[in-house]
Amino acid sequence: MQRNIERLTTELIRLPKRERLELARFLLFLDNRSLDSDDIDSSWEKEITDRVRAVDEGTTTGIDYDAAMRKIEQRFAL
């Protein structure tokens, strides 16, 4: 299972930013569709829309994948 996740992750990071954001939106939708709260859905929808707009307008900066993974590993290290 771990190898499949690593392979998939490698493929996903090669996608353009916009496609990665659209994929994130879809995955969040899948996780949230069972919730009854419209507030949560609308909040995520606004957040995702704002982030996609920022990427499209060039008003945001990305983080290098390796640097982001290091930060995540440091934050969640046991």
C-alpha cells in the first residue's frame, strides 16, 4: 500500500498547480459530502475558490514540494 501511495504522490506532484487544486477540491468534497452542515461545505468552497483564484491571478507563491514535506515531517515527527 505504501508503494502505491508513494507512486501516486510522485505522479500528482507533477500536475500543474491548478489541476492539483481541483483534485484537492474533489477529495475534500468526498470527505465532506456525508456531513450535514452546509456551513462547512460553503466555507471549504470559499477557501478553495479563493486559493484557485490566487493561483490564476499569480498573487500567491507556492512552496517547493521537498521543503513542504520536510516541514510536515518535522511538525508530525513522533
